[in-house]
Amino acid sequence: MQEKVIQSLNNLIFGIIDGIWVEKPCKIIKVHSQYLVDIEYFDEGKTDVLFNVPVKNFQTKNAYFHLKINVGDRGTVRFLDENLLNYLKSSEKFPEKIYQNHAVQNGLFVLGFCPENEEYEFGDGEISIGTKSGSLITINNNEITIRGGNIILDGTTVIEGKSFLNHTHSNGNNGSPTGGVL
């Protein structure tokens, strides 16, 4: 009798755990805006679609770091504890508690979790910003390196106390700089 009770409790616990969605790998199938996407997520070998999923961007009240999102980009969808509707409408007052913990309608897309065959080899800087085409900016202590294609500085640029206006530099065929001279 005790074994049946323990097995029933285990079945109940594992049934509840199995129904709690925390985070799933996914990819974007439609971009509505940089804040809203449709995604295809992967669950136990099957795929399903979620529509109008908010996107988590890196931003504060005064600044942002933006990576343009595109169809095919990968990441995860997190299923949050609370109903997101009021928060997304700029209200932090949540309605009476509705038990939607980790519910599918409370998904949030987080960019950047990729399978191994889609991973980049990152630059060796403390901060690296790169593109598939090979352009790369690396930032280390006391050094910023910019590589690839044309470099356009628009507006007034001050380098070691000297002002320059609207400079464009690019690598010529022989690797020497062309355009304005610094």
C-alpha cells in the first residue's frame, strides 16, 4: 500500500514538473519588429510555433546595445512567472494572481543560443563585435582595433586633440589606406 502511495505522489510530482515550462531552444520565423517576433521552439524532438513573442533587448533608461534580429536567428524562449500584458503596456501593477506560472503565453525571446554548427569564433578582445562578413571591432585595455571594409566616421572626429570632419578610410588593393588622411 505504501509503495502505491509513493508511486502516486511521484507521478503527481513528475506530472507537475513536466508541465512547467522554463526555457526552450528556438529560432525566429517572422520578425514583426525588433521587439516582437514569431518563433519555432523545440520540445522533445517536436517543433511548435509561438506568435507575437516579446524580445529581450539590451537597454537601459539611457543607453542600448542592439543586434538586429532576422528570420533564422536562434535563441531561447523563457516562460515567465507572471502575465506580461500589463508590464508590456508600461504598468508594473499586475492584476489579481492568475496561475500562469511559466505559461506558454508568457514567453520572452532571448537572442543567441545556437547549435555548435552555427557558432562563431569570437575575437580575442575583452569586448568583440563582429559580423559574418569578417568585420571586427575588438576592445582591450587601452586599445581599440577595427578591421574590415570601409571605416566611416561621420561628424567631427577628435583624435589626440586634432579635429577631422567626415572621414572615410578603406583598404585599397595593396592594403594601404585611401581616402582622407589622419
